[in-house]
Amino acid sequence: MKPRPDFPDSRVKYETWLLLLFSVFIFLIYSNTLTGPFIFDDRPNIQQNPKIRLKHLSVPDLLTAGFESPSRRRPVSNISFALNYLFHGYNVVGYHFVNILIHIFNSVLFYFLAKTTLNSPGLRRRYDQFMLLWIPFFAAFIWGLHPLQTQSVSYIVQRMNSLATLFYVLSILLYAKGRLTENRVSRRWLLAGCAASGIIAFGTKENTATLPERSILSCTALWGMSLG
């Protein structure tokens, strides 16, 4: 008799396979964008931007790319374009490939955020283990494949949106994990990661200023308390 996914080992196996298949499916859906040319804001920010043309990997060159590019308020995004250029110049396939990978990673993060939320003390007793797997999965599935995400994935320079999402969601996820864990050492690292992710998010795009103030400040306060 096959074990139900209520059991921990079976649940982990189902979760791993679901996320793997989900990731492959997202990649296949967006694979037709791999050869899309540079358009609109791609040109001034990437194609015509000499600051991102790295010849070798060095901190000064990365800082130049980050803070002297046209979108200098978004250094993290600019550095990601510079790293793309370092490895394959202006071959658009590499830029699109990274965009798709970031979107896949964001979808997986969204899954774990939904899962963590449902496992909070106020909600986890309402659902069995089977539902705690499938509800987050379908939420992430809808989010990852929704047409609303098309521009952020297929339009190269809009990687800024995807990177902002990555560090935004990661910050909230680490905050939630830090609040739920009872291990003081783990809480300290999770909340430090929450604050760091929030700071990096601000370097991707200005709209991450909407990251909940409570999340960043609470991360810092709770991290300090965990040292005591």
C-alpha cells in the first residue's frame, strides 16, 4: 500500500518532485523568449552602457557598473547586467536565461512563503499535511505562470522587477521563519538574513520601499534580543 503524502518522508519526496516539474514547466513556457532582441530601455541600460562592460571580475569595476550606470539608484540590477556581459558579452540568450532562472527561483520562494504562512500557529491546525502541500503549490503555480509576469521575464531590463521581487519575498520569508523558530541561533541568522535581504532589495528598484517597515526593524530588534 502506497504511503499517503501525510507522512514526512513522502511529503518531502512529493514536494521535491512537484517543485522540480514546476520549474521545468516555467522554463519551457518562457524558452521562446531566449532569442528576443534588446528593446526600449534595454538599449541605454545595457547595450549602450559602457559601465557594465566588464573585462575581468573586480570590486572597483562592479561598483562602477552598479553606481555609474544610467539607473544608478539600482546598483544590484546593474551589477547583474555587468556579470552577464562578463560571461557572454551582448549575447541576448544569456540575459534571458538569467531572467527565467530568477523567475523560477521567485516562484519557489513564493511556494515556501505560502507554506510557512499556512504553518503559522493560527492556521496550521485548519489543514492536514496533504493540503499544506497542495495549497502553496497551486498558489505558486498560478503566480509563476500568470501573464502578469510576462514583462518582467521576457523584457531584459525588467529583471529589475524580478530581482526586487526575489529579495523582497526572501526578506519576508526569513522574517516569518525567524519568528516561528524556537532555536535562538537559527533565529539570529534568519533575522540577520531578513535585514540583509531587505537592504539589497532597496538596491534593485525603488518600489521595494514598500517592504513592511515592521519586517526590517523587527528583524534587527529580534536579532539583537537573540544575542542577549
